[in-house]
Amino acid sequence: MELRHIRYFLTVADELNFTRAAEKLCIAQPPLSRQIQALEEELGVKLFLRKPHALHLTEEGEVFRQYAVQVLELVDRAAADVREREQGLTGTIDLATVEGYGPHLFAQWMAGFHKKNPHVGYNLWNGNSDDVVNRIMKGLCDLAIITEPHNAEGVEALPVYREPWVAVLPPDHPLAESTGDEVELGALAPYELIIPSRKSRLQEIEGWFATIGLHPTVRCRIASMINAYELTEQGLGIAIFPASVGRIGIRRRSVVRRIVNPEVEATYILIWNKNRQLPEAAAEFLAYIQEQ
């Protein structure tokens, strides 16, 4: 199997039409059809379901497509890395981060690093901690920020920031009427809660309440911080998130209170795959971060 076969397959999968795919690839249609047939014979499966005037991916074709995209992405990154080493500190650093304070940390580091290395580019991807770790382990990004806890094997981790957890209260909630910027954890127990969707988060938050002999009522689990404000402003419940949720809450009506008794913190960690050599630009970026 050659790279051109993978590129041919992906083009046909995108177009779902051999004639259009051949035009896009600047080759004749019959040779393209033969190349796809040869690929199917090599794999021992049908990648496309061929019908009169219709072409569809088979289930096997959908699976192969996912891997094919990753293969070409890794090949392109490898080529960029080789050129980077030849030309000096250029190329692109692939980064990923969770919500919260992660984007702010990367923005600070990128701004400082850019002043020293103006020819380096960046790709910044956002997702939850599990998705971010998955990209690191598959080699789809160089460095990433997640929040603890994590149990990913083969990952190096560097703590880079801590912040308190807060409660985002509906504007007309009884707890929002109190003065000050704190709310006791126990005061939240009678109310329905909105928390991050990550499974380990539920276990962590239940652990907080267990230390004071209480159990939380979780009404909704969400993946995006912006939803915390939308849901609390509609009175669905009290959202519990790291304090940086307040950075996206400007001009929102919801009230933010720091959780105390006990005080709980979110820890952000920078991670990378210890079994993979970082491209030169990414390695220099990591060294810059470690110096800060």
C-alpha cells in the first residue's frame, strides 16, 4: 500500500463520485477505479458500495477512512518536522487544551515564544481531558494542557497552574443574595448541581461532599463552560467549575462564589508523550515553558 493509494481513497470518499475524484486528482477515471479496486483486494474488504448513479462507503470503508486521515496527518507533520530541522526553528507546533485556564496559559506562552521565534506557527485544539490525552498518545499533538486527575500511561506531566473551584449561582438564588465571594460546600448540598461531564469529575465532587458527610444531587453534566451560564441563568441548578469559568462570564447575570469548607482546587498540568521525540520547535517551546 502506497501513500498515493490512501490519498486516492480519501478523495473518492470525499467526492463519492469517481469522475469528480479523478478530475480533482488530475488523473483519468479508469486508472483511479483500478487503484481503488487494487486497494480493496489488498485489504480483503469492499471499501465502497457501488450502485448505479450512487457510491457509498461501506462500514469497513468508514473505519479505514478514520485511519487514513490520521496516517496522512502524521506524514504531513513528519515532512514538516524534517524541513524544520533543515531550515532552523520554523514549522508548526500542535497543541491541545481543555477549557478553563488552559487557553490563557498557552496564549501567554505563545506570545512570549513568538517574540523569540517569529517563524514558528501553531495549531491549537480544544477538547475535554480524555480527548486531549488521546491526541497526545496518538501523536496528533505535541504538548497539551489537561486538569488532574489523570491516569494515562506513557505521559510526562508538569503542573503549571492551580485555581479554586467555584459555584455559579442563578441570579435570583438564595445563596446569591449573601455578601462576600465565598459559599460553603455544605450549603450547596440541598440544591441540584451542574458539573463537568468527565467521569472522574463526578467521583471527585462526590468525594468532597463525602468528607462532610453529604451527597450531592447532580442534575446535569456538561462538557462546555459556556453552558454553565446558560443553564444557571435559566434556573436549572448550580454549576460547579474551576474559577476560570468567571473569565467567560463577563456581563452575565449569574453570580460566582468560591467554594470553601473545604477549599478545593483544580490543578492544570502540561503533558507530552514520553515515548515520542518532540519536533525541534515543540521541544524548544517546552524548554521555554519550563523556564517560566
